[in-house]
Amino acid sequence: MTGERESQLIEAADLLLDARRTGVPIEDLPEALQPKDMIEAYALQDRIAEAYGEIGGWKIGAPSAEAEPLFAPMPLAWMARDGALVGEVRRYRGLESEIAFLIGEDLPQRATPYSREEVVAAIASCHPAIEVIESGLRDPLKAARMSMLGDLQMHGGFVYGVAVADWEKIDFKAEHVVIAVDGAVRVERTGSNTSGDLMRLLPWLANEGAARTGGLKAGQWVTTGSWTGVTSGDPGSVADVKFSSAGEVHLRFEPLRGV
């Protein structure tokens, strides 16, 4: 990447960071500043993530069972336990129902790929989770795809529930999930993770993603994509996600001041 192009991606990151911090979105990045491919989109993600401190884990997903996964860093500062009050500057307030894994052992980058069994053995626990969707783009799903992907793939927060006992016995392809906002069921689905076999995502991240992640580390989280698409919340909204076997998790968006 040339120095000029790197400067353009830094400018793009600054635009998105300012939009996120102020809650005043942009329609899209100027065409000249939009990432041209995933290499540039990942470089833009990394620049944005640097502004938020230590990385606490990674979000990963795939739009179909055949598609190559896409991933983005999750800042540690945006992670919270079940029942969290999600504050700071929020505008989009999207919600995704997810299954997340806590890594229990380091998986350093190496020449020989990790087997699925090795990666599963390194998992400390499995949890229900809500990924909060946020963006510096007014409507990230209508903006240029590379702009959306570069903007941390719309990541804005991560709330995890209690660890699930005997999670290895769960048939994720048959798992049922319900997401409700303010007591009203918004989405109810079964076996709806778009990656097909969500357990394929972790070995891929441990192997193909290692050049970027530096290897997965004990204490990091990996969340594996939405089962319910993106559901909208409002200031003060309470979100409840319940899986049939993988437990439940809840959060509340901070009300507007004075409300």
C-alpha cells in the first residue's frame, strides 16, 4: 500500500470516528476514500479500532455456508455482562442475536493449520450474546459495502450471557432463538446462522485470520454472526434474546437525558 493510499484510509477512519463519537452520521465515505478491497477494509478497521484501545476479541460471520468468512475486531471497552446498560453515544441501536465463545488457551500463529478439534479444545466456554450494531454511516446497509465493512462491520458493542453447560452437545443447526424488544417478539427463527456450520468459523479465524489477529489469545471472545438479522432498538429499550439450549441474554439502552 502506498503512503498516499494509507493517508486516504487514515482520513476515512477519522471521518467515521468523528461520526461515531458525535452521533452525527455521514451518508457514505467519499468515493476516493472508500476501501477498494478487503485488504483495505481491514486496514480501515484496524485504524478505527486503535482509537478504542485494547482488542477484546473478534466478530466473524459468513453470508452463506459456502462464503469465506469476514471478521472485525471488538474493542474490550465495549464488552459487558448480561443485563448491561448500553450508553455512550448511540444512534443506530441495532441488535443481533449471537453465539459467542471465550477462548481459554492461546492459539499462536503457526505454519501447520490447527484442526477443528484443537480449536474446540481451546474454547473455555460458550455463551449467548447480543452484538450491538452501530455505525458512523447513516444507513450502513445502504452505503457502499466496503465502507460498511471498513467501519468495523457495524460493530458497536458486545453483551454476553452466562456460560452454557455441555455446549458441545448443542445442535446449532436446530437451535431456536427469539429476540424481543420491550417485551414484543421481533424475530423468531430456527437454525438461522447464515454461515451454515458456525463451528467452521473458529478454525478459519485461528488459521486464515492469524496473520492479522496475531493468533487468538486466552481471554478473547469470538462471536459468530447473527441468527436474527439486525433488529432496531430505541433509547431506553430493553432487549431480550433467548436460545432454546444456549441460554439467554439481556441489555438495556440508556434513555435519552431528561427522559
